[in-house]
Amino acid sequence: MKKIFSYFSIAVITLLFSCSVQPPMELHWEMKANDVEPGICEAYLTIKNTSKQVLNNQDWILYFNLMSLHPIFKEGDALREVEIQASWHSIEPTETFAPIEPNESVTYVMRYKGNAIREITAPEGFFMLKKNAKPISIPCSYAKFTKPEQMKRGIPIWEKTPYADGNYVYDYIERILTSVDSTSVELPILPQPKSVVSMQGECYPTKAVVVENTHANMVAEGYSIEMQGDTIRIDASDEAGLFYAKQTLRQIISVLDLSDTKSCANYRICDYPDLCHRGVMLDISRNFYPMDSVKRIIDVMSMCKLNVLHMHLSDDEAWRIEIPGLPALTDVGSRRGYTTSETDCLLPMYCGGWDPNAPTTANGYYSREQYIELLQYAKKNHICVIPEIDMPGHMRACKKAMNGMLTDSVLEKRVYLSAQNYTDNVIAVTNEYAITFIDQVVTEIVKMYQDAGCELKIFNIGGDEVPNGALTQEEHQVFIDKVLGILARYNLQPMGWEEIGHFCPPHTQAICYSWHNGDVKPMELAKAGYPVVLATANRLYFDFAYCNHHEEKGLNWGGYTDEYRAFDWTPIKHPNIIGMNAQLWAEVIRSFAQVEWQLFPKIFGLTERAWNNESTLSLCEFNDIVYNYELPYLHATHHNFHLQQPGIKVENGMVKMNAVTPNAKVVYYLHDKDASHDFDNIDWKVYEGEFEIDTNEISIIKAKLLYLDHESNVTWEWL
């Protein structure tokens, strides 16, 4: 089965093969339980001495990354874990650490503030450092979650969204499948055309002559298609409209399985988008993926009639674009690994281990030539690429890479803590070189667009999450005013996260991405006169987990987002609300396969709702198109994607299961109460309909969906 590997497995394999010497120890991590005390969880860390010498408490320290959990140390503990900065941690033995003999294993209890309800909340990238020696990668294996106390918080009222067990998922799927019908769907494509009329006669689209015309009086990006036997006439507002019309024809040919010998009705289609900005943001700073991978995302975006690719090129963890004249930005700022000074690379945040040259998602950048090539590829697909250089916060990578040139003694004395737990991620905006630096970066990026033959109209300056205490209001405002002056020199419209509304007055026409949940903030910004792009976290943050399930890989600080969240709402409307943008932040991304796992099929909700603010599709119809037409397309074009897990309902000893599509296979397993549970070797049975069990004999029912050579996460139902 082609299922995305957990990043735990990938990390173990990478570490094992990257070791140049035999590691002196092996580790095993197991989650113990959440809320052993209110707000405190515990885990087991097992150390096995694989060397030929006794492992004592002298001369060694472990470094690794761990997100979201904050270590608790008490006197007498054998291991001291320290949260150095953000996700960067260390463990070293204390005086009470008892020697470990060769081949001996010892298990330690590690305590943390926080909860770990998913398997991704585990340490990764372990390496050992000994005095005057090179770092050594340390392999770590991970126990799967198999108990409720691992998958759930111990205090149920803290769980804003219930755990996705069999009963919860069953009811959720029933709501999807029984949603109120709307008008019948003439063509099962996304986004749905505004109007489709089936006329008499038949057409063979694969061999018809296509006649194209443009008309300035049509809605921007709009088009009409009229099939007349052996001729297809396309009228469009502009080149983008012609392109989208051809995409619709390709979709019709695909979903109706047409060929030179197979016809369809003569359709008359009229269509146009409701929003002019329909975008996806890729965070390549936290974790990187190469240009060819981004091109594959562009391919799907163009089919979906999305027209903006927002590239988050810089952040605290890395700088990902070459800037001529500033080689340190990529020589240092695009690499993460073990360092004591950060003059050669950055700290190894999130993943990647100690080696700044390893081929992991921690390391990499786009050369000037590669970025130009990406711009040109996007332009062919009628997608505008918007660059983001986040400022004046979220600038730790460039600050460290520029080796003191973006700071000063005044800023360094100020104490602050960013949202991601950094204490040094703001540049000294009163330092004259700070503006010179921004000017050079903007100028060189503008030149890239010019050389690519692409017009750059918008520049995203981020502007978010500047921590309290880092800058005064006046310092911040003066800096932003100077940056706006640089953008004005190139006729660039400023863009940023909703926080820029504090420093960019409405007359600047700064485009605000409104990311807060709910309608209050975007409406406030729109009424104030800002152009607003909806980026609502619990609808459009695609890095969030699909649901509250222990195998899901995303974050959940603002909720959960599955393939229905971006579709199943009624977005607010205002003349100044110009678009929708999905965000894929990359804190937990470990491979391009996972990028696609998080994007697909979530992207189709964005596709429909950004094109059709008032979609006529019911939830059931939308689901049918996604699972029975869009996923087969992704499968045929070799993209990875996520599947909705099946539901399980047990009533009076009768077991029922459901799935979002009848074309998939549901398989299940019954765990006997008295039998030992071998969770790795399961003999799955195919679900063929409702069946009876003895609830006194069965403790757990498990099920998963098999579809298009992919499989879903496993649903658990405890009896």
C-alpha cells in the first residue's frame, strides 16, 4: 500500500544511514499518559548502551528537537532536559545518573507541561556531542499510541474537539452523506461553472475545432464555452479566461471519459470567478522542498483555477532565496545543523539533525536562476507568485546570517519572547543598515521578476507577531514607513498579515490577510478600507490536522481542517474582501509527500468556495466530486493525498461502518479482550455489511479505508 510514512520512521532511517560511526547508544520514546497531573504529561525515554564501554554521567550531551512540550526537572532526576530556545532541546546526565553497562537498557520518566495527543509530538533529530569530538547521530525508535490515555487529554473538558473515534467519525460522515440536496450537478467538476446548459446534439471535444475570442467587456478571468457539433467556441475576457475555459474542457473530457469515438452533449457554459485572489501559501522557510516539487503543486492549482502562489521565503528558521551581493543569507541562513556560533549555519530547528549539508528539508534554497524559472512556469499557468520577506519580526535567520549587521546594543539589551519562543528574532530597525538591507533585498527580487518577464505588483512584508518589548511603537512605525517608501519606488502594493493594519493606514491600500477565526476581524479591516484576503485559520490553515486523531500530522492550535472545512461555510462578503488564501505552514512538514498529504484534498474546498462564494453544491455533492473524480485524477497523476477514515457505530451488539465513497473498501479488525494485542500484525477483514458481535468478548474495533492504492488512518472504537 502507498501510505505516507510517519516522519518518525523517516527520521530513524535518515539517522541510521547518516551515521559515519557506530552510535554509542540507541533511544526509544514512548508516550505514557496525558494529564498525570492537570496540564502535565509523562513519557518514557529508554537509553540502550550499544558501545563496549560503560556509559557514565561524564562528557556527553544529547541535542534534539521537541515542539509544544516544556520539560519539568526536579532535583534527583537522572536526566536534565533543557528547552534551549524554541524547539531546540538538550538532555544531559546529572550526578544521580547511574552507569549503564554495555548492552544494558534503562528507562527514564520524562515530565512536561502540556499534552501530547498525537504521535508527531515526539522528539526528533537526536545527536550526541562529546568533548572535542564530532556530533554523532543517535537513532531513536518510537512506540505507537495504543492506549486512550496517550490519544486523549486526561481532562475531557480541555478537549475542544472530541477525539475522532469510530462513533464520532460515523456521525460526521452521516452528516456529509445526508446533507440537503441542491440543484442537480450537470458536470462533476470543481470549481462548478456558474451556468451549464445541455443542448440538443452531440460533440466530440477531443477532435473538435476550437475557436477562441477575447472580449474586453466580459468579467475578468471569465469565459463562455459553446459546443456545436465539431466546433467549440470559446469567448473570454482575457488570456486567463481562455486558459480557464481550456481547463474546463480538459476536466469535461476527463470526468466523462471522452475519446475520439465518445461524445457528450452540446454544452453552453458561462463562468467567472467571484474573487480575484484565489491562492495558496507555501512556507518553504521552516522546511524546504525543491522547485520541481512546487511545480507539481502549480499543476494542480492551475487545474483548480487558483491564481496566486504566495511564497513564504524567509522566517526565523531559514532564508530560502539567493540575493546577489548578500551571499551569507544562503551560505549560512539556508542551512541548519550543529553550531556553537551560528556563523556557519543556523541551529537545527524542527528536524534535520546535526549535519547542515544533509539532504533534508532543513537545508536548501532557490538560486536566482531557479526562482526565475519558477516564476516563468507559474506565469504559463496564469499564476502570480507573491514573494514574502517577513519583517521586522520573524527575521532571526537573516539576522544571524548577516553576523551582527542587523542588530545593535540597544536591541540586544531588550528582553522579549516571540510566539514561537525566540528571544532574538527582531532586527534593529533603528540601525541604518536595516533599511539598506531591505532595499537591496526588494531591489534584487524585483530584478528577478523583470528578468523572468513577470510583472510584480504586490510585495508581502509579513508584519506579524513582533513580540512585545522588542520595539517601541515609534520605532516600528518609522521602519514600516521607510519600507513602504521602498515599495512605492517600484510601484509595489504592500501586503501582509492582518497585524500590518496597525502600521499601514488604509490609504496605503495594504492588502491584509485576515487569519483570526470568525468574521469580526476581516469585516473590521474591510470596513476600514483595506483590501482583505480571507485566511481564516480554522478554515484555511492546511497545516492543521485533519481531525483530532493520534496519527494525524498537523498542528491544531486554531482547530482542525479537513477537506470539507474550506467548503462548508458561508464566507462573509464586502466589496473590499478580494480573495481567499490557504496557508501551509511547515513546522511539522518532513517531506514533499507530506506537503501533498496536507494539501490534497483540502485544496478542493478552497477551489470551489473562492470561485463560487455562494456555491450551489451540497456537502454531499461536493464530497462525491472530490472522492469519485478529483482523487482519481490525483492518483493518475501520481500525487499523494489523504483519505477520510471510516466510521464505526455499535448499537445493541450490531456493528455498522460507513465511508465517504462507496468506491472504496473498508477493512476492520476485532481485538479480543483476553488476547494479547499485536498491533503491528493484523489480519484485516473486508467489511461487507452490518454484523453482530459479543461485546463481552471484544475490546476494540479498528477500521481503515483502502482506495486508489492509498489507505486512511485507522479508526478506533473502544467497547
